[in-house]
Amino acid sequence: MALDQRPVEKLDRAVIFLGPPGSGKGTQAKVLAGKFGVPHLATGDMLREHIAKGTPLGQKAQPIMARGELVPDSLVLRMVAERIERPDCSHGFVFDGFPRTVAQAKYLGEMLRSQGFKQPFVIHMVIGYALLIRRLTGRRTCKVGGEIYNIYDRPPKVDGVCDNDGGELLQRPDDREEVIQPRLHAYEKLTSPLVSYYRRLGALHEIDASKSVEEVEQEILQAVASMRGAR
Ligand code: AP5
């Protein structure tokens, strides 16, 4: 039976998507979480929700995200800790955009151990710079259901309209070219050290994220299946 046709199995751990802005973390994390029936925890989406609701956290995060910088660890860690304590996370979850600093990774390791989870699987999305720019400048997201499109590579059937629910497709404010550079810089400086951090723990699995969405999805499913078989 093809991997993606198997019935839902338990994940029982955290899967972390690690990769630069635009590498396809959100696109793939959503699919993987759906296959295992576990929550997709995207810290960027959670922060954008706080901004939309005007919460104190959202008010602090908004100017920082608009500049393409990282939100301070203390704020993000509190938000994540509250989320993974909820009962729907008891069989595992898929992180998209978290952890993003070594301090966040260490804190997460402690949280997972204290809740009885095994070591996380880390999917490292490997991709070149030119493709990232194309993906970020071309991305459009449905205002209603959050479906992700790309005007170059994954266009909707009707310009500006979501195929699923007819929602308006919007460009993220941080996908403007002047904000993309600081985001890529923040990734290089603060997040890319996590590649060697997780490699040393034997938890890292590299995926060629430059392939098509479907090919990347298959590669991830194979990696997760082999990781689960090995432990
Ligand atoms: P966040 O929302 O996490 O953004 P990001 O990491 O910059 O990643 P993106 O969402 O831009 O890209 P992605 O890799 O998910 O790609 P996607 O699947 O959408 O963070 C935003 C901000 O929040 C940060 O800058 C920071 O300020 C703050 N923040 C968040 N988490 C934080 C944390 N832990 N600590 C501190 N601050 C934090 O795909 C991109 C495009 O490519 C789409 O158009 C898609 O359709 C297309 N695409 C995807 N895959 C393919 C493919 N295989 N082939 C062709 N096109 C593809």
C-alpha cells in the first residue's frame, strides 16, 4: 500500500520542520499533521492570530514581525508551552517555524522530556536562495481557510480567489521584498545553528525542498516512516 494511503497511525512525538522562510514548511507540515491526525503548530500563524485579535502579545510581536526579525524567546516559549499542554497534543504534534533559536530548542527539549515524549524528528528543508525569493514573493494565502498558493508555481484556478472556499487571497506583509532580506538574515544568524544542534543529537533528516510539492511530500513520508521504524 502506498505510504500516503495507509490508515492514520499514532505519531507519539514531535516533528519539527526546520528551514528558511519560503522553503515549504507550512505547506508540508499541514499535510503531515493531517495524515497523523495531530495538531499543526505554526508559531508564525499563532503570532499572526494574536496580531489580528489585538492581544498584548500581538501588539508586541507586530512591529518585530513587520521588520522581519524574530520575536523574543520569552514571548514565543510561553505561547508554545500553553499550546502543547492542551489534550489534543497528547499523541504528538507537528511544529512549523519552531524552534528558531538554540535557546528555544533547549527549552523545547526540556518540555518534551517532562511530558514523557521521545526525542523529536527534525525535517530539514534544504533549498537554494533563488527559489526562496520566487516562493516568497509569489505566495498568496487564503483569508478564510489559510490555504497557501503561489502565483508562479501553484496558482489558484481564478486569480485572487481560493479554490477551496472562495476566500480572498492575500499577500503577507512580510513577503514584501524589503522584509524578505532581514528574514533570511535572521534565519542564517539565529536559526541555521539548529541544523548542527539537531544533527549532533542524531535527530536531523535532510529533505530536498526544491522538488515539487508532491515529491517533497513523498520524501517526507518516507523519512518519517523510516524514523518511526528505526526507534
Ligand atoms: P513564519 O510564519 O514561521 O514564516 P517563515 O519561517 O518565514 O516561513 P514561511 O511561512 O515564510 O515559509 P514556509 O517555509 O512555511 O513556506 P510555505 O509552505 O508557506 O514566521 C513569520 C515571522 O513570525 C518570523 O519572521 C518571526 O518574526 C515570527 N516568528 C515565528 N515563529 C517564531 C519563533 N519560533 N521565534 C521567534 N519568532 C518567530 O511556502 C512558500 C511558498 O512556496 C508558497 O507560495 C507555496 O505555495 C510555495 N511552495 C511550497 N512548497 C513548494 C514546492 N515544493 N514547489 C513549489 N512551490 C512551493
